[in-house]
Amino acid sequence: MGLCVTVVWLIAISIAFLEQPAFGQVEAVRPENNRSEAQLSTDLLQSIPQTVEHRTSGIPDTERELFHRVLKHARQANSKQQQAAARRNLERRRSEFPDPDREFSLYLDMLRFPDRHLGQLVTLQGKVRSLVSRPAAQNDFGIVTLYEARLDTGGMNPAVVIVTSLPDGMPQGEDIAEPATVTGYFFKLSQPASGDGSRVAPLILAERLQWHPQTVSDSPRLNPELLSLVLSTVQDRTMGILDEERDPYYRILKHAREIDYQKQKALARRNLKERHSETKYRDSPLEDFPTFVDLFKNPERYRGKLVTLRGYLHRLETYKASKNDFGIETQHEAWLFTDKSQSNPTVIVCTSIPEGLSSGPNQGELIENVTVTGYFFKLYGYPARDAKRIAPLLLAQKIEWQPNRESAMKLPAVVVYILGCVMVGIVVWFMWRAWRTDQMFRRSRLSRNALPPQSDFTNLDSSPPGEIEFPTGESVNEVSAPQPPETDPQHEA
């Protein structure tokens, strides 16, 4: 009996052990009853390649039911989950791109490999060139009105976008230019009714367009539409600025250029206080808060918000901006180092720099006492000598610089060089003059101290030995000898 119990117990333990995943193995995710709202159901994904036909105009009767089913799903799905799924799909396709040296284009990838994108979520942005409404065909999914837009993304032909609703106030017409973004499901490659096969474009089905009206506002905060565009489009830790990021990139630069800079600084200060109160540093002084470190570790907390950083610049370049619709022609890129960033820079892109700052690709001078207030855009990837590096990217109106006296009195390099040459010439001339004077003095002194010419004794008169000839006028006998003192007679003996 005891043996049987032991055997049963061992069998139970073995079964339980076998059900556990091996070390290092990821446990399979069990399917949930409620599938993610962002993805199409399995039967829809399987039906699309079996039903749709690329390079056809309009929606044939054979595709109509599937067309309305996808639109119904898009209308019911969660928009944030859709945007997240579109970002994952983009990263997956970018990682599969065969030529890493060429810039990846989602639009061109859909044209070349449409079957790879069937039923998948994508995000496109650009300008709506036409927007018209029409009644929907009879269906069983409650869809009454459709809106068809031509979205110019910079590709060969505008993408065809069909949605079931529009933002309030969005203008309609055949000749408009309204900035917008759409996240929807790629249905097929569509072509116009004329049958021109060279004009095929992606057909996207979505719940609605995201409209980005160019309204005039004096608030330093990004408007909700622009902030939503940034949150749905921008990706951290990618090299450079991606195609889908260019529109919000230049929109923020335009916003930063037009809004009062003092208002931007005040809002950045409020943002800092709010973040400071949420962290473990809330009991320390506000000035000691490690903004750079927190920005690097929590980029999602700062996206689209104003940040102020102080430090010094090590690099400053000026270059022509890429083609854009926001009037940005020239931009300046600087690398800012703070006290707490160590050797890690923050990349600053702005539209103006103060007078006195020189820029150039080989500039290596440190520019101290620099402050920048700008909008955090992303963690920006850039190539370094050893590997890819990551740095926060701020989009700003300008760079604030407070030169100290030494830097203010600093002369241009050419002037310093010329003055240095003049000073060296003056010193050399004085040294040569002193040497020459010394040589002349030595020669004159030697000439004065030279020996007189040797005397000739052949003409002297000889004198008898033992006699000395004295000067004439006195003889030896005439020289009076000293007289003894006179003696008093009274003292004589």
C-alpha cells in the first residue's frame, strides 16, 4: 500500500515538472478569450488575401462585405492599441529590410510587397489633398457614410484613405492642403478608374483621420492634435529622424519658434517641479534634480514637454533644413553637456543662435554658460566610432549664452596670430639691438686699454757708475741738512 502511494506521488510530481517550462525557455502565452482589439481576427486575416485583388479600382462586389467588416472592426478597436501595433509592424518590417544602407520607406514597401502588409496596421502622415463624403453601400454593419481622402505622404501617388468619421471642423473639398495622420488597416493596392497602372496607391481603412490644424496659439503647450501625433509616431532609439517623424519634427520647431520664449521657460519650470515631486528626490533642492538622467531613463514621461538644461557646448553646426511645409530653412545643431551627464551629450536643434557663437563641423572650442529650453522629441540614435550611441533630442527656439569677461574679450584667431607675430618681431629686434650695442662697447674698450708703444733706450746718455743724475737747479751740497735744536745756556753743564 505504501509503495503504491509513493509511486502515485512520484508520477504526480513528474507530470507537474514536465508542465513547467525549461530554464531559459519563454512560457507560451495562452490565448485569451478577448483577442487584442488592435488586431484583425484570424478569419479576417485569412479572408483578405483570398478575396481582394490588387491594382483594381474601387471596391468590387466580391470585396464589399470584407471591406465593411474591416471598417466595423476599425471603428470598434482601441485607437492607442492600434497605434502601438502599427509601430511594432513598422519596426518588424524595418528589421527585415534587406539594404541597411538605404532609408526605409513604408510607402514604397507597401507598393513593392503588398502581400506582406495585408490586414496589418500602418500609420501614414502627410497632407490631405482632397476629402469628399459619400453614402455607404448597403451593409449589415451599421455604416451609413464614408469619407474618402487622398493623403499625400511624399510618395509617387497619394494614398487612398477611407474612414467612417472626421474630426470636428475639418474642411472638405477637392483642393485642400490639411495636415493629417491616419492609423488603419492596409486593404490592397488601388488604382484610379482610368486604369492607369502607374498610379496605384495603398488603400487604408480606418475609423477616422487625425487632423492637425495650423492654428495660431500663444500657449507654449503643444496642442492636443500635435501631441497625439508625436505620441503615436515618434520612436526612441532609432537612427536619425525617420520619414514618419519629419512632420511632427518640423511642426514642433515651428511652434517653438513662434511661441514667446519666456513663457516656454516658465512652463519648463513648472514641468520640473511636477516631476521633482513625483520622484525620490522630492526632499532635495529642486536645483539638484538630475534632469538629464531622469530624461534618459524615462523618455515617455517627457515626450512633447518642455525641458531646461544647462551646461556647455562642445559642438555647433549650421545646415540647411530638409524640405518642409513650415518655413524652416536653416537649423542649428549643438551638443550640450551638463554637470550630471558626464560624457553623454544632449542633441539640441534650434532655429537661431546668439551673435558671437561660431559654428562649423570642426569647431572644438568649449562654449560655457549655455542654457537651452526645448521640447523633448526622442532618444536620438547617432553613429559613433565604436558603436551606435543614444542621446536625448530637444527641439528649441534658441540657445541662451552668457559669455564671461574672458570670452567676451577674446579676439579672433587671425588677430591673435598677427599680434603674436608682431610681438615676436619686436622682441627679436630688441635682442639684436642689445647684442650689437654690446659688441660695439667691447671693441671701444679694448682699443682704450691697449699697451703704449715700446720705448727706445738707445739715445739715453750714459752716466758714471754709482752716480745719479738729479734735476738741474739744485746740487747735493746745496741741500740744507736738518739743524739741531738750540740749547739754552743755563742748562749747559
